[in-house]
Amino acid sequence: MRVGGKKGFTLLEIVVALSILSISFVALLSAQTRAMIVSANAMELTGAVTLAREEMERYHIKPLPDPGVSEPKKRDDYPEFTWVTEIRETPVNRAFEVTIRVFEAGGKDKPEVVNLKSYITK
């Protein structure tokens, strides 16, 4: 209730407006933080997929090693990942199942990021 017909905002109106504004800012900051986390996860996944595809391409070009599971490997251009390769024989003559599992740096005891499987004939 305004006394004397003066124009302007009351203190209560200003407090309510600032409260609504601050709640809006908190929601925007929360959304921004979540977007940054999702973006970082997408970048990590992209790096892991790229590594797996590059390593799989090597097996398509070079001779396959003997069937079995390799020791964890690491590359300087992907220091945040390690990977292992598993090569298995299939019932089809001269066809092999090649699986590349990419993990967070540290080896097989870390969470698996990507699992890429291909069939290669030699």
C-alpha cells in the first residue's frame, strides 16, 4: 500500500524481484555446469573411439598376431587411455574376430570406455 501517492517500487517488490532473478541465475549456472560435464564426456568418448578405430585399422593393414589377449598398451598421443586387443578364431576359415577394448589410463582394472569389434580375414 502506497502512502501519499508516490511513484516507485517498494522494498518488498525489489526483494521479490531480486529473489526471482537470483533463482533464475542459479538455474542457468546449473545448466551451464551440466553442459560442460556432458561436453567433457563427449570429448573423452570421441578420443576413445578414435583410438580404437586407429588401432583396428592397423590390424586391417598389417598381419594379425596370434590369437589371444594382448597386454595393456598405451600411446603418447592418447595418454588418458590404455587398450587391449583380443584376437579369436572363428568357425569361418581364415576369419578372425578382433576386439579392441579401450580403458581409462591404468589398465584393465579401470572402467571400459569403448569396445570395438571387427572381423578380419587373412
